[in-house]
Amino acid sequence: MHIHKYSEPYVTVGCVAHWTNILLQYRGEQPRFQARAVGPILRQLGLSTVKIGSKGIGICLTNDVREHLHRQAARYRIILAADDCPLCAKQRSSEQKNQSAKQ
Ligand SMILES: [Zn+2]
């Protein structure tokens, strides 16, 4: 997931659909997300979509949003494996805490 080091201040729904499909393929599932379907899903996840000039709609990648996406990724068991991403490290360590709490 390139959200870790994505340098643009915003990401379009087309881009989110593309990343999600790559992840699904990686997990051996059918890529099934279309840009059109992503907007409502993002809103369900509590992310507000904005119009990005001529590129259609998308979300602003504020730090809050990046953190939110990391939490969602953890929830859906999507790899949080970017070595130099502080948010990934944070999620990984809170997962470990959860796991040791269960034992
Ligand atoms: Zn990350």
C-alpha cells in the first residue's frame, strides 16, 4: 500500500480502487473495486470525499486520514509492512500488545 509514502496531498478514488485491487490480487481474490464504488465506501469508513479539480473526487491525505487508513488496513488484515513508515510501526506495536494481552 503506497499510502505510506504517497507524496501528493490528496488521492483520487481511482487511485484508491487501484491500490485495493492490487491488494485483493495479492491475496488471491478477484479485483473488484471500481472508482465509482470507492466514494461511498470511503464515506462509510468516515472519510469525507472532496472534488479534486478535473480529476474527479478523492480524499485529502491529512495525517488524520493516513492514520485512519492504517487503522482500517489493520482491521482488514492488510499488511502494514512499510519499514520506514512510523504509522505502520505504531499499528504493528499496538497489534502485538493486543496479541500478548490475549495470551
Ligand atoms: Zn504505513
